[in-house]
Amino acid sequence: MRPFRLIGSFMRASFQEDAAYRTNFFISLFTSLLNLLTGVLGILVLFGQIDSVHGWTLASTLAVLGVYLVVSAVRGLFISPSFDSLSGMDGEIWSGAFDFTILRPVNAQFFASFRKWRLFALLDLVLGVGVLVAAVIQLGVVLSVWQVLFFLFMLVVGMSILYAILLIFAALIFWSPGVLFTWVFDGLFQMARYPANIYPGWLRMVLTWIVPVGVITTFPARALTDSITPVELVVSMLLAAALLVVASILFRVGLRKYASASS
Amino acid sequence: MTRGIFTPSRGGWALIRSTWLSWMQYRSFFFILAFGWMIPPLIYLLVWSTAAGEGSISGMTRGAFVAYYLILILVNQITYAQTNWTVGDLIRYGQINKVLLRPIPPLYDALASEFAGKVVYLVFVVPILVILAFVLKPELDLTLLNALAFIPALIFAWALRFFWGYWLALLAFWATRADALLALQDSLVFLLAGQVAPIALLPGALKTLAVILPFRYMVAFPVEVITGQLTRPEMLTGFAIQVGWMVAAVILYALLWRYGLKRYSAVGG
């Protein structure tokens, strides 16, 4: 259980850093609420004009937003803070501080992925779960334990895909210090606020299988309404596994290329 | 520190030129920023045009939504107030000292990055919009009157958003975390400036708010003018409110600048 103990101490250390800036808490709360408000109002305005788009109703679209908020919260909780400390001109790889990271007696990928936590993101998590609950109530379905488990499973598949993509971007830093890939991805990821099926055909395919941001949010939401086909289930699991393997290999190759920052 | 705020000078143009050259060096960075700003309206373009399908929503067909949002993306890029963030940071980190020491009004510094930025963004955005227009086939009934009215509406929208952003940024003289207000402002622009939906489609109370508050006049108003969504009286009232808010923003900017500078002492000085 060593990894969990380590994660616990990473969380404690990050929390102590954050607790020094207490006003940031209120500002985070404020921006989280704004984010929630604009997301929900956007959907309400759309469905105030129309009952359904390509079979998506207010309730099921709200479920996608809920998943989007939850996934973004988990990303903001540790994935982004951890990877952000590597990238950029003041990041560890550019400055050479990464030396101290790889000297530690833990797996480098594990350490690079879990070491920084932004516990304020738990607020976003709570709000996201709130939207999900509201969506399920709106849907008017009674979920069985299996459905909830299946939903959580799809959520984990989606999160793994997101994690793998972000790890690939983090690994690319070994070749160039740019953070530009992540920004382009963030732009596309915003599209995952809405069900992939709401977009025109060609874009739906791109968002589902090429830049699979649709799988990350649309599939878990569809799990709630039992509309995932077995083929989609298998393909999305394979996609997650393949991306995780590729990302991990790329990170290792990049690690071997790392030659510190001495002149 | 008394200085004419609006006196033009040769130094001003030199600064604008040099800022532009330095921005062109970081093209790819700004292209990515422009890409990021394009995405939200693009999402709503796709969502609304899919929703309209073969029919229409409140009188807007698929093609009308495409035209509305493509023009909105352009207007949003032209009027986007980057000074919102940069001026506040300059004050917080004390780097505004450098700007204050120059023998030209500090407003030029903001104007310089404004022009430099806008040109760089447009180099990226215009070709993309042209391609999108070919793919998505907008429908636009352009009348000469609407096209002519679009020009002042766009200029006022830019000036309003620029000075509005500037006065908000100047709050950094008083509060170090004024950027929370900027986040609020971004959300309001998103909701009430015609991005999430054309103003005409907003539900009752939001629509009234949108017409009264300044945000519609920063982005949506010029778009509504050129796409012919407004009747003649609506257009005239729109211009009146827009100019009113613009004057208010300039006055706020001038006041806050004067009192803020008196309060200001550089970090670590």
C-alpha cells in the first residue's frame, strides 16, 4: 500500500502550501460557481427554445455537463497541477529541477502524475456531482446498483483516456518546452460540454475517435440511459488501454532523452 | 504625475510599431490564444445550427445562425480586451513603473499592444472564417444601410470594451485580487453578449438584462446590426445605449487613473 501512503503525503504537503493563501479559497469558490452557472444557463437557454436535438433532451445534456464538470474537477485536483509543474519555461524539465524528481526512489511516471494536489478542486467535484444528481432526477429513471457501477466504470475509462492524453503532452515536453499542445487540446475539450452527437457528422466522428474528448464525457452520460452498444464499450476500453500504453512508453523514452539543464 | 491622456505623438506611433514587431515574433503563441477564443462561439454555432436543422428557431434558420456566429467570432476577436489582464498584472508586479517613465501617455502602451495583437489575431482568424464560411454556408441578407451602420457599431463596441476592461484592470491599484471581478465579467460577456445564444433567443429576464447592461454592446450589437435582426427604432436605441456606456467607461477610466496613480507606490520601492 506504499503508493497510497505516498499519495496521502503528497496531498498533505500540497494542502499546507495552499492553506497559506486563504483568500484564494473564496476566489476559487466564486469562479467554480460562475463556471457552473454559465454551463447550466447555456443548456437551459438552448432547451428553452427546442425540446431535443438529435435525441438529446435537457436532462441527458445536463448529465453530459455533470460528467464534464466531474472530469474537469478530477483533472484540476491532481493531473493538471502535477503536469503543469513539469512544463513551460519555469517548469522542472526546462529549469533542470527535474533531476531531483528522478533521483527519488519511486517510479518517475507515478511521481510526476500524483505529486501536486489542488484541493480547492474538490469544490468543483461537489458541484459536478450536484449537476449529475439533478440530471438523474430530471431523467426520471431509478438507477440500479449495476447501472451506477457501469456508469462509474465508464467514468474511469473516460478519465483514463484523458489522463493518457495529458501524459502524452507532458512527455512531449522532453522534446520541446512548449505547452501549446495542451492549449489546443483544452480548446477541443471544451466541446465535450455538449454531447458529441449534437455536432455535425464529421465533427462527431473526430470528437469520438480521433480526438476522443467525446468518449470522455458523452459515453459515461449515455451509460446512465443504457444506450452504450457492446461494440462501443469494447472499443472505448481498448482505446483507453492503448492510449495508456502509448503514453507510458512515450514518457519513458522521453525520460531517457532528458539530459538535465547544464550548459 | 499630470499628463495629457489623449495627446498624439510620434513616440506613440513608434511604440505601436515596435510592439507590433515584437508580437509578430510570438505568432504561434497568439494563434493558439486566438484559437482558444474562437472555440466557445464555434461550439454554439454548431449547437444552434444543428438545433435549427431544416426548420427555424424564433425565425432564425440554420444559415442565419451560421452567419450570425461567424460574424460574432470576427467581432469578438476585434473587440476582445486583452488589457483587461495585462494592465492589472503590470500594476500588481510594479512593472508599470517602466511605462510611467516614458515621455508619452501610458494609454499608448495599451493601444500599442491592442493594435499589434489585433493584427496578429486577424491574420489567423480571417482565413479560418473564410474556410468555415465555405464549409458551413451562411445566409446573409446584406443591405447597404446595415453594412454602413455596422462600422460605427463595431468601433464603439471596441472602444467600449477597451475602456471598460481598462477601468476594471485599474482596480488593481486598490485591490490585489481584482481578477476575480474580471472572471465575473467574462461570464457576463459569455451570457449576455450574444455568445451562448443570440440575444433575441434569451428568456425574458436575461434578455432585459442583456439590453440594459453594457455587455451586449461589446460584441452582439454590431452583429445584430449587420445581420439585420433589428428594426430601425431598436437600432437607434441600441446606438444610444452603446454610446452612453462608452462615455461612462471613458469617464470611469479617467477618474480611476487619476486617483489610482496618486495611491500607487511601486512594489518593493
